Amino acid sequence: MMITTDTAAADTVRAGDHDQAAQAYTRGIRAWMTATGLDPDSPALTDTPARVLRALAEMTAGYHEDAGVHLARTFPVDHDGGPIIVTGVPFASLCEHHMLVFTGHADIAYQPRPGDPVAGLSKLPRVLDVYARRLQTQEQLTRQVATALDTHLRPVAAACVIRSEHGCLAHRGARKPGSVMVTSSYTGAWRVDRDARAELHRLMDH
């Protein structure tokens, strides 16, 4: 009973903290609106602070998810250890420097050991979403996806290549819309064997 009571009390405290943080955030958005000459009580804007809060909660939901949960479920398949690749996986993330959106596509791959169970097809995009739905840099996101595959599947090799456009480059500062950033991360054989990595990219681009 003590454990149940303590857990319930902790949940209540966390809920209270969340409510206080949400109220503080919406007050801050309202104050910013007022400072810029907007009327936060106008019909068009009265719900905007709450909408922004919900949007940010949705786009940072990955902090409450674990990539390992998605990769824990594997299936026995008769295979010879060839690469498994999912290309062109779309994603959206928030730049941790400016909290502006960057969007793009990822190519995700791993090479299981011959006869090892394999992850379900949907799990690779789900791993990407776990990390994309956090405040991010593209370099870190790319590495996190490849590392998660390497850690939880123990393959011969894992890789992630991301191409994306960044709001912070397109709409502020240098203002260069259409610019594409490309990052890559490799583990195992694809990291150390240049020929194997070249064959991987041939398959990705096929």
C-alpha cells in the first residue's frame, strides 16, 4: 500500500508541476504577444498560446519514448545476412538552437548477421521518429538512429543518412531557402570498409 500511495503522490506532484509549467508558458506567450503590439484576447489569438504549447508537446514527444522498445520485437526470418534498407523516410524535427523546424528524408539501414531475427519494417521509421521528436541537431539525430540500431540489434553494420532543409537557414540569418544539409553515420563494417560502404550507397540510390 505504501508503494501505491507514494506512486500516486508522485504522479500528482508531476501533474501539478506540468500544469504550473503550462500556465507559465502560456503567460509567457501572451506577454510576448502584448510586447509586440498584438492583442492576445482577440478572437483570432485567444487560443494561440495553448495551441503553441500543444504543438511543441507533440513535436517533442520523443523524450517520453525509447527506441529500444521498438527494436525489442524481432521476427525469425530465413535470410543470408544481406542489408535491410528503408529509403526516403520523411521526418520533421525542431532545431535545438532556434526551435525552428527542419524537415527531410532519411535512409536507414542495417545488416543483420546471417540467420539472426530481424526488426519489423515499421520499426526503423519509428526509431527515427523517437529521436526526431526532440530538440535536435541533424548531426546528432543521424548518429542516434545508427547507434540505436547498432546497440539493440547487434548487426554487422548500421547506417543512417539524412538530407534535410532547415528553417533556421531558410528563413533567418543567411536566408537561403532550398539549401539541403546531408549527414551520415555508420557503424561496424560500413564504418571501416570503404568498399562495403560504397555498395550500401549503390543500393540506397538504386
